[in-house]
Amino acid sequence: MLYYLFIYLHKAFSFPGAGVFQYISFRAAAALITSLFISMIIGKRLIYYLRKKQVGETVRDLGLHGQQEKQGTPTMGGLIILAAILVPTLLFAKLNNIYIVIVLVSTIWLGLIGFLDDYIKVFRKDKKGLPGRVKVMGQIGLGLLVGCTMYFNDSIVIKERAVRSAYVSSTEIFNVEGSSGQEKTKIFSKVPIKSTKTTIPFVKNNEFDYSSLISWMGKGAAKWTWLIFIPIVIFIITSVSNGANLTDGLDGLATGTSAIIGVTLGVLAYVSGNSVFADYLNIMYIPNTGELAIYVSAFVGACIGFMWYNSYPAQIFMGDTGSLALGGIIAVFAIMIRKEILIPIFCGIFLIENLSVVMQVSWFKYTKRKFGEGRRIFLMAPLHHHFQKAGYHESKIVMRFLIVGIMLAVLTIVTLKLR
């Protein structure tokens, strides 16, 4: 909203300083600062309100050190994160940008699902919360919406490289082979196209087209790519959202991990949406995704601001209101900038937490059926509880997980050139 106001003032009245709102870098910085400010202010007041209403977390006794100390800690802190993301984005982003619209809808959608779950647990005193099938149906519904929009909306396009021997102006390319401007030069086509291509790491031609999965169907099969693409989108959103939910078990773990992932996605979105960097890095150029830098700046600011109250010992928990939304946002964001195949790398913490639960449950059921007694791979699942059960202090576990998250983030950025 402020973007449109100051652009109008700049064009109509040459208002001093209003022109800076044209620059993504300025608006991203403003969104970051605003989200930090909002999370700090709202966080303090929400904690006071929830304590006054005696709204606290009910903690199951799992025999973990310091667990019972968390009993009664206010929850539903995800409301802080949602407010600190949505308000700066609405203020500083271009709201007619299709990618901004998708990610805003995704944030509200998953935030509502998580809020309903927390509301039932906290205010209605039902420990089961929202039925699992309802949450999964909500995630599938969002995946269906995002998948259909990505596939069918005409505003979601890419620009492919082309080889031309004619003169090309310096505003269209970054690196011209030869000083005369007459040499063959790789540039981006002026005409954007619909495509189901995505980025695949560690290979020279780092693009993968989902239509190749049904190429065996023969000529004309590409028009049925949506039958593959949309289910994949649904699977990714559901998996990452649940992965973040499982990671939210120690103070600051899910929030810190999400902040690191957010920075990584912000870098990828910025270079993918900038023709100069896309050409230099030889990566896919996706017009208009640079605007997502504003959203992801607010996202990172919200996570960091929330950590002020959520770091050990936590004064408030995010609950499903925050964890489901954070995971879903990350998944949707990665899909929009066509980096979803990189998710196992930069979301490695979420992945291993998810896998630890799947492995634990599967092995327990298998051994119980075969030997009559269930056996475990880990002392406890998810994985962070395994280390907690092994005697490691909570803050040490969180810090080491975050260090691993930073290493994975660096590896993700390196894939831009490592092929």
C-alpha cells in the first residue's frame, strides 16, 4: 500500500525521497525492519494477554529433562509471526504481482488451519485438536490451488535463452562475447513462455521439465503434464509443512531453521528474478519473482523477532498456527521460484526430522509384527528428542541443528555454480 502511495507521490509531485520505493532492495530492507518491530511489540502484548487468560501449553510427560518446566507456557505465538509477515508485505510489496498473491493466500490459508488446531486444544481443552485428516485435506486443498495457478495462470512464465548473431544492447545482456557486439551471444528471449521446467542441482544443464515424465505417451503428451505437476506440488507442500510441524519441539529450533531457509530462498528469488544475475549465473530467469524478496525479508524478520521470545527458555510457543504456516510458506516459495528439487538440501533439518519419525514408526510396527515386540531405531522421535533423551542440553541441540542448517544453506547457494 505504501508502495503505491509513494510511487504516486513521486510521479505526480516529485515528492523528495519517494523514488526509493521503486527499488526492491529498499523495500526489502523496510519490510525486514517493520517485521522485526511488529513481532517485538505484538509479542510482548500477546504473551501478557495469554498469561492473563491463563492460556498455556499442556505438555505430555515424556521423561525429558526440563520438560515439565514448559507446562503452562503460552502458545499460539504463530499469530505474531503471521502478523509480522502479512503487514510489511501489504505495505511494501506490489500487490498485483501474481507471486505475492499466491504466497499471501498460502500464508493465510495455512495460518487458519493451524489456528483452528490450537484454538481447539487451548480454548476447548481438546488435546487432539483439529483431526489429522482435516489438516491434511487443508494442505491438499492449498496444494491443488497453488499447482493449478502455477500451471494454468498466464502470468507465471519464464524466459529462455536464445542465440543471436545480431547486435544486442547492453541493457538486454550482461556478458557479450566480443567487443563488436556482432558475435553470437546467449541472451534471454524477449517473449516469455509457459513452462513446467524447474531447477535440478549438480548437473551442467540444470533444468528439468516435468513434461519429460510423460514423454513416453507420445506426441501431444505435454498437454497432460498437469496430471503429474499438480500432485507433486501437493506432496511437496504437505510434506514440508508437516516437517516444520515435527521440528517445532525445542525452543527456537523451528523458528531459527526457518529463518536460515528464508535467507536462502531470498537469495535464490532475487537472482532468479534479475536478468543480469540470472545470465551471469547461467540459471533460469523468472520475471517478476524479484518482488518476492520483500515477502521473504518480512518472513525472516518475523522469525528472528519471534526468537526474541521463543529462544531458550521460551516465553511463548508458536503452536501449529506458526509451524504449519512456516513449512507451507517455504514449500510454496520454493515451487514458485522453481527450486523445489533443492528442498531436500536447504530443508534438510525438516527432512531428517520427518524421516526419523517415519523410520521409528515403521521399524516399531515391523518388529512388533515379526518378533512380537516393537523395537526402536532412535531413543525417541523426532530426532531432536533422541539427542535430548541421550542427555544433551536443549540449547546445545538447537544450536548444533542451526549450524547444520547454515551449512546446508551454503551448499544450496553453491549449487548455483557447482555443476
